Amino acid sequence: MSETNSAMTLGKRSLMGLVLGLAAGGALYFVPECWLRDDFLINTVFKIVGNGYLNLLKMTIAPFVFASLVMGISSATDVRQVGRIGIKILAIYFVTTTIATTFGILGGLILKPGAGLSLGTFELSGQYEAVESSFADVMLGFIPTNIVASFAEGDMIHIVIFAVFVGVAMSLLGTQAEAVKRFNEDFANVMLKIVNMVISTTPFGVFALMATTVANLGFGIIYTLAKYCVCEIFLFFLFGFCVCGGIFTLLARENFFRFLTQFIRKVAMIPFSTSSSNATIPYSIQFCRSIGVSNKVASFTIPLGATVNMDGTAIMQGMTAVFVAQLYGIDMTWVQILTIVIAATMGSIGSPGMPGVVMATLVVVLSSVGFPLEVIGLIVSIDKFPDMFKTVLNVMGDSVCTTIVAKSEGEFDREVFYGRKAAQ
């Protein structure tokens, strides 16, 4: 409860930082160019605070993502203890997350949330330039040859892939890797604490970045950010009704609207108010049992889903990458799109289901294609509102996948689902 309360306090402080940044930037926008405005405030004070915040995020992201992903995969891939249930739930979680990432990218390309405003031009580094590459070259480029160099250069797609191999290997070794697993879990907890410390400075970073942006660009950025929020929330609803509803109807072969009404009535307000998938775990397990899923399935798949199945997060990361490309006039290539799909999908897996942490994993996605990270501060400032809807979709996706797997395993009671008898 304390984590939730502190996260909500952080959200209010970030909103205050946003408002104050808008006010300060708006005031500076009408001030004629002078040493105090440009050299001292914008290019010194605000630059140190805003870019310092972004540098702290960059500092934490490689070790944080590696440790978190290894911890999630090493637990999630231990399917021997759950047999077919584990294999099925991991497969469906991975597929739905990949679909969600692609959905977010396509949504961004169609809705164009970043169109109409330019944050200037951005030259991609040589390794991310739009070059003609064969499919084989692209796929080989995802495989690291020197992981130490990948860590040093911050090549996130290599780090993510290496973390997957380490996590799977630890799971297959079982007790032989117990000491390494305990060390990694402790290290992941330390990194999570550091990330939380960095995130606690968000209000100051938001203030400086927003003030700088408005002072340089005027109030057009406000309209663009509002459009970004509306597009993001629209995609959440569309994915929930069309994709989640479609796979539930197709694979579970039950009434999705009955499932949806029960979910909204019994669970939805918990993730909406807390913005935390982890805080919703006991409520989600209870909900799944109340609609006929056995406790054996729900007690395994729901906690697992809170770690590795983040449909809303994947949509947000995919759309945000397109949003950034549109703001900076970057023409995305199919190589970049494929890289974003992989990075966003894997970045969502192992990401703790806690408020605010998604901003750290967003660095993975943007870094994977060499996109500028400065816009993250702006997204942080307005993420609190769409984050509530995003968490609801994350949690609903877990329950949908859990019901599908339970039905396939004969661990689902239709009589309970349709209210003809009480849950056990």
C-alpha cells in the first residue's frame, strides 16, 4: 500500500511539475532573447536538470533491464513444474504481447499523433541509418558477438537477447544455478531501488524539460501531447474489444461480453486507481476463480502475467516510438520497425508491474533504433492519465489468457461462468 501511495504522490508531483513547467516556459516564450533567458535559464539551469534526469535514466537502464529480464525469464520458463499449462500460457503471453506492439506501431502510423509539430531534425547514428539490408543481415544484426561491447555501447537489443539466453539457461539448470539466481534477484532488487530513486526526481525533470520545450516551441506542444494521450487511450480500448475479445471468442469459445462486464464490475477499478499490475494480482486471481477458472491455473498464470504479459505497455511503447519519429521527421524503415517490435515485446517481459517503471523500459525501445530520448520527459509528464487505462488492459489481458488456457486444460467451469452455480 505504501508503494501505491508514494506512486500516487509522485503522479501528483509530476503533474505539478508539468503545470509549473508550462507556466515557466510560457512566460519565457514571450521574453525577448537575452543572457538571463537563454544562456542562464534555458541552456544552463534547465539543461542541467532536464538532461541530468535523462542521463540518470540512461545510467540505470542496461543493468536494470538485464537483471529484471533474467529474473522474469528464469522463473517464467521453468515450465517443468506446470507442464502443458506453463508452455501454453507463455506462448499465448508472448504472442499477444507481440501483437500488441505491432498494434501500437500501426496505430501510430495511422493516427499520426506526432504530426503537425516539429522538434527539429535528428540525425541517426551510422549504425541506424536507413540502408538497404537483406532480411538475413537484419536478423544476424540482432545477435550479439561481444556482449561486453554491447553493454559498453548501450546496444539494448543485444542486451535483451543475451538476458533471455541467461534466463532460460538458469531455468534449465535448476538448482545448479540457484546461487546465481539468488544473486541476480538481489541485484535486480537493488537496480529497481535505484530506478525508483531516479524516478522520484521526475517532477524536477518534467518541469525543466517542459519549460524548455514550451519556451522554444510555444504552446503547440500542449495540443500535440493531448492528441498523443487520446490516440493512446483509443488504441487501448480498440485492442481490448477487438483483439482480446477476438481471441477470447475464438479460443475460449465463450461470451466475451459476459466476461467483460464481470471484469469491469469486479476488478477494473483496482488497476485503474493504483496503476499497478502487481497490486491487482490477488483481485485478479479471485476474479478468475469467480468466473470458473481453477485455482491451480489462476494462481500460476496471473502472477506470471503481471510480469511477462503487458499488452497495454507494449502498445504504448510501439506507438510512442512512432510518435517520436514523427516529431523529429524520421522516416522509419522496415528494419527499424522490426527492431522496435522485438525491443518493445522483450522490454515488456520482465518489467515490474509497478507505476512509472515503464518509462525506464521505454528507453530500451527508443535506444534500440537510435531515437532521441529527450521526449521521454514530456511523455512522463502526461503519462499518469493514460497509464490508468494501460494498466487495466494489462490486467484484463492476463485474465483473458488465463481463461483460454484453463478452458483448454479442462480447468474451467462453464456453469460458474454463466452464473448457474457458485464458485468453489
